[in-house]
Amino acid sequence: MSEKTSESDNFKGWLWKWTNYIKGYQRRWFVLSNGLLSYYRSQAEMAHTCRGTINLAGAFIVTEDSCNFMISNGGTQTFHLKASSEVERQRWITALELAKARASRMIDTDDSSDEDNDESMGRELAGVDVERNDLRITLRTLGSKLDDLATCNDLISKHGGALQRALSELETAENNLSKLNDPNTLSTRIKTVNERATLFRITSTAMINACNDFLQLAQGQGKKWHKAIVHEREQRLRLEETVETLAKQHNTLERAIHAGTGPPRSDPGVSDESGKKGELSEDEDDEFVDASDKGFTTEFVKEHRKTSSSVSTSSYDSESMKNDEGPSNNEVVPVVSSGARVWRSKIPEKPNHSINLWSIMKNCIGRDLSKIPMPINFNEPISMLQRLAEDLEYSDILDRAAKCSSSQEQMAHVVAFSVSCYATTLFRIGKPFNPLLGETFEMDRRDDLGFRLICEQVSHHPPSAAIFAESKDASDKSGWSFWTQITVSSKFRGKYLNVMPGGTLHVVFHETGHHYTWKKPMITIHNIIVGKLWVDQSGDAEIINHTTGDYCKHKYFPYSYFSRETPRKVSGIVMDKHDTAHYVINGTWDSSIDSAKIVSVNNANKSKPVYKTLPAKNLWMASALPPGSDKMYFFSNLAITLNEEVDGVAPTDSRLRPDQRMMEHGNWDLANELKQNLEDAQRARRKRREQTQPGEIYQPTWFSLKSCDLTHEMMFTYDKEYWNCRESEDWKKCPVVFELPKAATPIANST
């Protein structure tokens, strides 16, 4: 006889096991537990000697006749067994099938269970996720019970069919009068029906027990889950109320700060202690300095801490700038050459308009902000095209790079140029206006800055802009050309905003033909809802000289309060095509970049070689912001001039955008209205274009879609016609971009 324990997959009893042709079947004690079937010569042997075990996961269970059955795992182990009766055999078959199903499930979910358990254990140690672990265990138990029900259902269907066939055979035998005279035939049929009915009753009982177990577990957990759901809902409502309250308090404090002394003197996200460390000085009497590929030298890092601190303080502390030597900081000295234009040095101050930030941003989590209409309260009075033009604020680095004697030294300058474009982003948390499709921006600063550029919005969804710039004149063999197509995507993550610039940037030097390419790292804006907004750049970047094979892999280190690295640090190594190191690049993206020529390399530690270098040479130093920049959107001297009116520009130029102009003049209500009108007009033009030219792709005016020979990317490249049309004032090719409804408010009366 067999006996069943409290666990549904534990089963014990006597069975006859085939041993060999001499001894035949021998009586053995079998134990089924945890998906394993083991046997012993007697019950007393269970404490010390197991004669054999077979794992039921993946095993085959075959019934041979009324009492015999076989279990095999595919060749290595096979048990030929015999029960005392068909009913006893069926009890074992039912228990074995249930245990096999459990064992198979355990193997299928073993990896995921281990991961869940590891994650759960870590969270439990942190004391934050015990309830979630209990829920996971309960769900797993319920799933196991449901699988038991499915197995029992299959067995009931099987035995129910066998019972039905036996009853049909009995009915046939009773109707056959010739066989009624044979009592053996009738008794055999009745015995078969009784055995089938017993098997059906056993399986049904197992099904009922499994149903009871599932019902009790579900009822016991139902109330608990209901309370947990109600609690989570209340917690979420309280959290939303708390965040909204904090946002209102933050808005009130921000207004109070603006009404008082202005922005804090310290950099966002940087402790005062790090600023004090920046005041350390270092004597550099030695001719050589040691630098590793990650930390470089202590002297080198300290020098950059000092530079970062001093530049940041002098850039954003108007009181300290008044005492600086040199020109007075009360007024900006414009860069002027003979007969050159004097550009403006300030714009109207930013008005103090309050807005409920949370009421707008709570519905933007996880979405692309370029597809969400936003009020201009989040903007700054320039377009994205003008913001891209700021990448060339320190174009003098490229002028110096064109005169370098070696390609590796030139690479170091290109790295400094690629980093310099982020200097103005430290406090620039305003969102530029999204350009309208076909909108352009020109900037001809050959007289003072030595270059000119043209930008055009070439795509609306996804938003993409193409830019081309060149130094002096295209025929200048000592000059350079710069171009790219930037596609910006952004995601609001609740506490921070990720901005992902896409596209490859190109620089070509005319004299040598050296062609450089690189991509921009990710930008993160922190404390979107609560706290002071601050910007960080992070990620790996690589600049490649496709002409010589030189490259520089450099890293933008993400800021962390607990990190020992210099805040906003950038570091890298300039290598040639043979992987020989030539220059160490080190600095910060908000203040300066230095390079040091490598004279020897110590490769004792291959994972972290030590470079012996000459004293570092400064390649780029950020310029100080103009006085009162905190009231002018933290614009740099160049940014202040970007939206200044210029005669003779194309009718699609960003300077002619009315909503942007109204925001600059402080009329934000009218600016919001005009912005909505311009966007509605753009949608109407797109619908007309889709109706009249279905399936046709929009063609930009000044850029054409071509394949890049180096990167094999399809990108919009400049067709070199804009400046000729500019000189002849021929704007027939320009589309209508700044179209306003007739009912729109006149702009002249509002200015």
C-alpha cells in the first residue's frame, strides 16, 4: 500500500521493481519527493542507504498493462515497476505526473527565479521591498496551484474517457444475450468498470483537493491585496500633492531670490568644499610631469580645480568682476575691427512670470518634449538654429588648429573645440524655440570672428537642422569648413530631462585636407520639479581624423556628489593610427581644456599606463559672462547678438520670427499667442502639402540630401547657393514660414 503526506508531491509505498532475469521483480520501498523518485530495500534503509534515484523532470512515464509501468529519463536510468493492483498503479501514476509537472516548471523558471531572489534579497537587506517579495512568492504559489489543477484536469479527462468506454462495453455485453450465459465475461466487465470508476474517483478527489487549496489561498490573499492596492493609491495621491506643494514653494522661493540678490554664487551641484580645494596652487618648476590615462597627475588635477573655481566665480559673480583688472565690467567691450559693426551688449531683462511647473510637466513624463506644445515660460528668446550657431563661439581654436605643424597637435585642438561648445550650458536651462520647417539663420561674422554660417530646419518630425560654416572665404587655403545635421530628441524622466543630440559633426582643414568627425554626448538637466536646475554632460566620445588615422577617445565624467573626480571633468588621450599616445587631454567642459605632449610611457600596468609629459599647454579658456547675465537668460556675449536685427537676411530667418521677438521684448502673453498661431499655420501647410503632394518628402531650400562618403550616413549638405542669393537679394526660392492669420494681433503696436 502507498501513503500520501501533506505535500501533494510526496508519496511513499511498496512497489515491485525488475532487477534481472535471475531474481526477476523484487519488492522495494519507493519515496517520491521534490520531483525525485528514490527506492530502498526497506524503510529502515531510508536513514543511510539509497539504492537509486531518478529525476522526473523530462522523464517518460509509460503504462504497460493493468499493473506494470515504466519510468525512464532517456537512456541512463530506467525503472520497470509493478503495483499490487491497477488502482494502486494509478495512484502512483497520478502522483508521478503531478511531480513531473512541478519539476519541469522548476527547471523552466530556475534562472528567472534566481535573479528575482537575488534582487529581492538585496532589496530586503535594504529594507524597502519585503512586501513585494511576499507578493512574488504568493503569485508563484498560486501559479503552482493552477498548474496542479491543469494536470488533474488532464487526468480526469483521461480516466473519464476510459470509464465511459468500460460502461459502453458493459452495456454491449448485457445486450448480447449469447454472452449473458457466460458469467465470467460479465464479471470481468463489471470488474473493469469498478476499477475505472475507482481511478476516476481518485483523480476527482485530487482535483477537489487542489481546488480547495487554491480557493483558500486566493481568499486569504484577496483581502490583503485589496488593502495593499488601497494603500498604494492613497500613497500616490499624497505624493502628487506633496510634489505639487513643493513645486509651488520652489516657485515662491525662486521669485523671492530674483527679487533679492540674484542667483547663488556657487556652481549648481558643486559643494563649497570643492570650491575651497580649487584655491590650491601648485608650483611647476619641474620640466616633466607624470600623468596616468585616468587621473593624470595630482598637479594637473589641482590646476584644473583652480581654473574651474576661479573661472566660475569670475563668470557669475558680478561683484567680484567689478574689482578685476582690465576693462571695466560695467559695460561690455565689443569686438570691433575697422569699419565693422558694433554689436549690442545686452537685451531686455527677463520678466518674472510665475507658472505652475508641476501642472504642465506631470503629463510629460516619458514623452518626447519636441512633440509637446509648451508655453514660452520655459524658453529663451532664441531658436534652436541660433543655439547651434553658438557651437562656433570659440572658432579661434580651429584657426589655431589650421596652423599646427603635426596632425596629433591639430587633433588636440579639435578636441578642445568640441568641448568648448558646452561652456555656456552650465546655467542655460531655458529651452530654445523649436524652428519651423524651412526656417533659416545666417551669421556673417567674418569681420570680427572670422567665419560665416547658414542653418536651416530641414525636418519637423523628427526635428532636424543642418548647419554649414566656413572660415573667411572658401578659397582661403589656410581656413576650414564645419558642417553637421543635428537631430535632437529629449525625454522627461520625472526628476531630470535627457537631451540626446544625434548626428555626426564634420571639420575639414583646407590646406592639409584633414577630415575630422565626432558625435555629441548626452545632456542631462537635473532638478526639473524641485531644487535648482543644473546641467551635466556625460558619456564617451571619439574624434577621428579620417585622413591620417589619428583618434582621441575622451570621456565626459558625470557629476556625482560622492565622486573624487573634478566636477565636469573631461579627459582623453590623442593616439595615432598605430595606437601610440601623443597628447594627454584634461580639463573641464565649463572652463578650460589643456593638453600635454607625451615624451614617454610606462606600461608596467597595461590597464592603466603612466605617461610622462611636458608641462601642460592651455588650448581653450571660457570667456566670462557679461554683467547682469543672470537677468538675461545667462546669455554669453555672442548669444546676446544672435537675435539682433540684421538687414537683408532671408524672409525665413529666425530674427524675423514674431513670437521670439515678442518674448525678447517681455510681452510673453502675446508671444504665447503668436507661437500658437505660427504652429497652427505650419500644421495647415503640412496638411495642404499632404493633400496636393501625397507621399512627397519635403525638400529644404539650401541643403540637399546626400550620402556621406566617410560615415555612409544620409545627411543634408550645403548646396553653396545661399550667399549668392544673399548678395543679389534673390529670395524667390524661400518658402512662407512666418505666416500669421489675418486676425492676429499687430506686432508693431505691442512693441
